Amino acid sequence: MPRVTIHKRGEAFTDDVADDSNLVVRAGIRKFPWPHLRYGCGMGKCGKCACRVLSGSEHLPVPNWKEERVLGERLAAGFRLPCQLWITHDIELAQDD
Ligand code: FES
């Protein structure tokens, strides 16, 4: 069961999620990391869910074309779109306001 930590506003929030969880889908049904994760479209278009991956990026798939289009140079800085990710391993994310 992956353990997810999200850093926001100087605080860290942690919980376990089922294998293969999408964090934006979970937030949409009011499960962790709601309300700590900002999100919008859920479809890789708006960029509102963008987070910097602090640890666990080695377990993520390569960015898809939506992440490449929305994040651009931020990809190289470690940003990903959680709405495009299905979590199978522990991960630590940071989201700015
Ligand atoms: S919620 Fe819109 S890009 Fe992820």
C-alpha cells in the first residue's frame, strides 16, 4: 500500500492509499489528499494539480504528452501532474499555493 505525503503551506500530510490510486480522483471523492491537493480539470489540461516530486519519482512512468505540454520546463525541475499519475509506490509531493 503506497504511502503518500504532500507538503503544503509548511505542513506535511501523510496517508496510505490503495495501490494504483489517482490522487486527483481521490480528492474528487473527498478522500485523502483532499482538501490538501489543489486540482482542476483532472484531465491534464489546466495544470492546477502540478506538484514537485520530492521522493519516489523513480517509480513513476515517463511523463505523457499532456504533462509535457502543460509543464514544459517545469518537468526538468521535478514537477508532475498528479491527475496523470497512478500511484504504486511511496511518494512525497510538494504543492505551492
Ligand atoms: S487537474 Fe488539471 S492538469 Fe491536473
